[in-house]
Amino acid sequence: MIGMNFKRISIDEVNRMSDQQTINVIDIRDPQSFAAGHMPHAVNINNQNAGDYIESADKQTPLIVVCYHGHSSQPAAQYFAAQGFEDVYSMDGGFEVWKLNHPVEV
């Protein structure tokens, strides 16, 4: 049996990682929610632009997948891992927990 190709990561670990290296953050929430607020430097990804992102992104850079609560980001992280991204994480708690104690961009 093949294990999961992504790892779950806590918000604190995301912060530590971003302090130490370049990371890419993709937010799979709907565009209206993303526009109302998102993690710094996050990119809103949906079915329309996922292909372009996969073609253009650096697959060696750690990829953090964010959703509302950390549930739908898991199958999305699995998908991106299957597309050749080497280091993929689903952020536990999602944006709803992130925004309680961390900076938000609009």
C-alpha cells in the first residue's frame, strides 16, 4: 500500500518553516472568501487556474495547501503531490484558525 504523498502541518510549523525558507501557499477557498482575506503571499487556486499553476510553480519549493478548516485541503494536497510537487502539506485548522492569531492580507 502506498502511503499519503502529503503531510499535515500545524499553523505553528508553517510559521517556523516560512521563517527558515521560501514556501508557496495555495488557498483553495472560493474567490470571494479569498478576496475577503488570506494568508500573506497566498495564491488562490481553483479548477480554472490549477493547471497553469502546476505548470509554472517550482515543484521543489514546499507547498502549503490551505482551505477553510483543514479538511478539503487534504485531498487537494494529495492531488498536488501526485502532480510532482515534492514537499506538500495540508495545514491543519485552515484559514479560519490562522486568522485568529496571524496576519491576513486583503
